[in-house]
Amino acid sequence: MSIEVKNITKTYGTQKALDNVSFSVKKGEIVGFLGPNGAGKSTLMKILTTYLTADSGEATVNGFDVTSAQKSVQQSVGYLPEHNPLYLDLYVREYLEFSADVHKTDKSRIQEVIELTGLTPECHKKIGELSKGFRQRVGLATALLHNPEVLILDEPTTGLDPNQLVEIRELIKNIGNDKTVFLSTHIMQEVEAICDRIIIIHQGKIVEDAQLADLGKNLEKVFREKTKA
């Protein structure tokens, strides 16, 4: 399994952000992690990428435990957080060179990810001069730099215009041809365009886990029924 989550619980004060969550993701799957805002999606993604520690339960990514083998997890995961943190004063290539140094990645990989993410026409610009869509591409390029086996993407298309949406979705789908992709969203069309399978979380609990094909055209209906207050 690329991702294995067993009985993960995380509490903030009196609120259970995650309540005994368990699931697994096979190598090569593109899985959509759905839920209303505040359902626990980002919390789980931060646990899987070692930015947060669960109160109880265990999780592994690429066979590495997120608590006891944090460095190995970080090396095998590409993570795009919801609020894509970029240095706006750096040029695109300059930023990717900085990121390559952090990951101790060969600089020859930079041109590869620039081409892969469609950044070639913009790579001479400062990040602050880029549109939101191209900034997301920079975030994806950074996540791909060290050629990870697993990509964890938190709301990767938030704030994009319709054209940018289509382009980024297509890019993620192409990347998913040879990587495991676990992405959070609350946009049904996104799931239908990209994913093989969905996991729905509501109030910190998994309420649905199904292949998209098995749901037919009922995804929106299933989502509404499973996330009723």
C-alpha cells in the first residue's frame, strides 16, 4: 500500500478533527478525499506529511511510519498544501533551484519538472508576477522535484479560473499515470474529472469509501446524503 491509515484520531481542545479514521490507498490510485470545509481533510493530510502528529492511531506512507520515520516519509512524498507557500520575489527557476537544494535533488531535474508542469513560457518571471494558475504549477513542480512516489494535494485548484481549472486537472491526471495521488477537494466535477475512487469524510469520520465507477452519476447525491448535518 502507498498509504495506510489505521484508527487515526486528532483532537483540538474539545473538538475531534479526526475520529478513528482508517483507510488505505494502493499504489497508482488517484483518490479524491471529499468533505465539507472543517471535515478534517487538511488535518489528515498534515499528519500524512509529518506536519502534525496524531493523538492516537498509526499511519504509513510508502511503508514508512509518519511518526518514527518522518525523514523517509518526507523524501517519498510530494506535498502541495492548500495555501501554496512560495517566495514571491524569487524567479521560477531560482525558486526551484532553492527547493532542489533543500531536497538534495540533482539540478538536472529542474528542467524536467518545468516542462512537465507547463512552466516553460513563464519560467523567466518572478513568482509574484505569475497568475494563480501558474503559481499552482510552481507548487506542483516543487512537489514533483524529488520524483516522489506519492503526491498529496490539498485543494489544488482553489481560486482558479475555469481555463486554469481544466489545465491543472489535466496535469494532475497525467501525473497520476505513474504516481499515487491523494487529493482533497469539495468540488464534485474535480473528482469526476480526475479520480478513480472517493473517500468522504464528515465531522472527522469516514462516511463513504467507493470506486467512482460504482457510484455512476450519483456522486453529488451521495455526497449530500453522507454529509448532512
